[in-house]
Amino acid sequence: MLAKARQLFSLPAKAIGIQNLLRLTQNKLILPFYHTVSDSPLPHIAPLYRHKTIREFKNDLEFLLKNFQPVSLQDVDLHIKGVKEITKPSFHLSFDDGLQEIYSTVLPVLKEKGIPATLFVNPAFVDNKRLFFRHKAALLIDKLEKKGFHRISTPKDNKAKEWEQLILTAQYHQETRLDELGILLEVDFNEYLEKKHPYLSIGELKRLSLNGVEIGAHSIDHPEYQYISLDEQLRQTKESMSWVKEHFNPKVNAFSFPFTDFGVGNKFFEILENDINYPVLFFGTAGHKTELNANHLQRIPIETSTKNASSVIASEMLSSLLKKGIGKSVITRTA
Ligand SMILES: [Zn+2]
């Protein structure tokens, strides 16, 4: 078994084929997620990750629809509760961060193809009131590039590398560092918010919700949970969930962790369970993996590489299959 699994692992997932992977896998529900889709350059995103163009996004959806059936957030919830089983290969699509293109670009595609989705938003950024600190970092990098610094540094531009490091390593609690660099590099974050409207307005969110897009919470202003206290993790979760309930009254209260759920302990879930703003579904970003708590689901990030959804999903499924089949320790050893 072990030798066979090792042999399998050395094969590219694509060569095995999605249909064969689906025949072997028990968990038929996959949860791919994106942030945004655009044919135009997005300076607040580009230095952070590669978003898809409309054509690439449509190709991903065509692959998904060919191999999986789209299900709603309610279907996912009923499946988790054991009310309605998901037996056929299925997917539920979601988007994080409440970015503007979800209304202008993504919604028409979803409607055309009849795909339900969930959008996780940060109340602090809605209506372009504030810029997410990582988007500030991206704008600073963009400005450096416009000033002639290049991302791939040669020994000659060590200075550029230093600046880049300073910007990209700034954490949530170091946002003032980014604000100061904004002044130095003459990047006006407020002007960017006013002119470019990178985030959705409350009106657009309402229209999305009327058009079959469920709204979920994504914390108030996107801290990385492993670096904040338990009390602050709870506050960020409860207040953002309560905001979503107040404005959209969703059928299912869902929450996606900002960045990652790495470092979030059992205590967090135990305390939240007794709260009025308890999310009934939690979403992470760790790939096609299973959690001990049935209502904590892991999603597959599709924007992490230049690969298309078919190869990202096939490798996630293969890796999950092998971990189940031969035990986690073996995978750790061979990796
Ligand atoms: Zn996010």
C-alpha cells in the first residue's frame, strides 16, 4: 500500500484524472474560493496574489460544472447537519474580502451559469470607509515599482529589497508603519478609496444578496487570528457576524477566518457556541482537508498559483486521498 501510494504521489495529479480521484474519494464536496476576478490591473491586489481574468475564471467554472454540481450554502449546511446528504460530486463557491468586482464582474458570470455563491465581507471596509492593511502594503509596492524599483532585486538595489521587506512584513498591529510609508512615498490611501472604490457598497451587497449570493462575515477588519488575543478573536467574529445578520438576515450564518484559522484554539469555538452570534458554519483556507468539528470546513484557494482550477483541485484531492489512505505520518515523512 505504502509503495503504491508513493508511486501514486510521484505522478502529477492531472495524469490520474479528476474522475478517477472522485471515484476513490469519500468527501464529494469541494469548496474552491477566490477573492476577485478582473481583466484590468488592480494595484491594491497585484503585488499580493495573482487574481484570475474573466476568461480564466470562466474556464475554471466550466471545469467545475463539468465534474461537479453547484450547491448552495444552505445545501452545505443541511449536509453538515445530516439532513440532506451530498452524494454526487459537488462544489460551493465563495469569495473573501468584499471586493468591488464581485458585483460588476463576477455576478453576471454566476447568473449566466446559474451558480450560487457566498461572499465573506469585513464591515470596516464596506462603502470604502477604510483600506485593508494588506491592500495598503500592495499600493506601496506598486508605487515603488512605478518609481523604478524592481521586484526582483539585483545586488545593486538592496535598498529596494529592504523597502519591500518593510512593507510586506508589516502586520495588522503595525498598520501605522504603512501609513507613515504612505506619506513618505506619497501614496494617498483615502484618495484611492474615493477614486477607485475597491470595495463593495452596502447597496451593491444588498443587490448581490437579492441575486442569490449569500453574505457571510470575515471579521471586522481582517486581523490574523493567531496574532490577536482570544478576547479579540471573539469580538472580531461576533461583531462582524452580528453586522451581517442585521443587514442581510442570511439563511445560514457563516464565517470565514481572515488569512487562516491557524492558531485558533478549541476554547474559541467552545465560548462562541453559547453566543447569540454563533456562526453555524466556519470556513478556513487550508485546502481539501477534514476538521474534527463537522461545521468547520476547509476551502481550496484557487489563486495561489498560475495553475488553473482543474490542476489545483486535482492535486488537493490526491493529497487528501493519500493522507487518508496511508496515515498522515507517512505523508509527513515522504514530503
Ligand atoms: Zn480575506
